Amino acid sequence: MFSPPNPIRLAVLYIGRLLARLGLIEPERARRTTDLAWPRIVTGLARMSKEAIDVVMVGIALGTGAIAGVGFAASFWGIVFALGSGVASGTIALVSRAYGAGGTGGQAVRSSVLLVLALTLPIALLFWSLSTELIGLLSDDPAVVALGGAYLRYWVSACPSPG
């Protein structure tokens, strides 16, 4: 079965090979790094695309006030996302180390899940219960505050612990 080449992997590999040709890294390290990096790059692009699509869809459906509300809500949710993503990044390193040593990293994953939940759920509950008040700190437009508060509550219920 034919599978077309992955353009993102090829772009990262090309840069790695260029660095290897310049003598800055070993060719094998470029290949191994590419194999590890391209899925994270795709994940990052997908997350950024979600933000852009939210803005476009909300803007088309509800107008500029709603776009402002989404932007304000995203700034609060970014706090929770940063905590979850930070723990996830550390987990990746721990699991990689355990895997390299012949283990599975299962304890690191279990501990990280508990840590993310302990860090993010209280903040998410606070954002849910005070969503309108929090958006009100950033805007005095009642429509923006109402729409931003609703979006923040939606976001909290849709993904309570990112990472």
C-alpha cells in the first residue's frame, strides 16, 4: 500500500540534513530528532489552527464583540493550558528516559495525570464559577463580557485538564 511522504517530516529532515552537511550535528542524530520532533510540530500546528478556526467561526456567526470575548477567554484558559502542557512536556522526558532504560514509564504517566488534575481542576472550577467576572476585568462592554464568559465556561467544560 502506497503512503505519500509526510511533508512536515521531510521539511524537518531537510533542515537536519543541512545542519549535518554543515558539520553541526551527526546525520543519524538529525534523523532521530526528526522522527521525535515532527509529531510534536503537527500537534502544535493543530492547536494553533483550532484557535484560528474558533476566531473565524465565532466572528462569522456572532460578530466582533464575540471575537473579543473569545480572545479574553483564551487568555485565561492559557494559564490552565500552560500548566497542563508544562507537566506533559516533563512527562515526555521521563517516559523517554524510562523507555530508553528498558522500562515503560507507566509510573511517570500516572503521576503526571494526577499532578495535572490537581493543578488544573481547581483553576478550571474557579474559571467556570467566575467566568463572567473574570472577563469583566478585561472589558466593560456587556456583550463582550457575556459572550466571553459563556465561551470560557464552554472551554472549561469541553477540556477540563489540557496537557
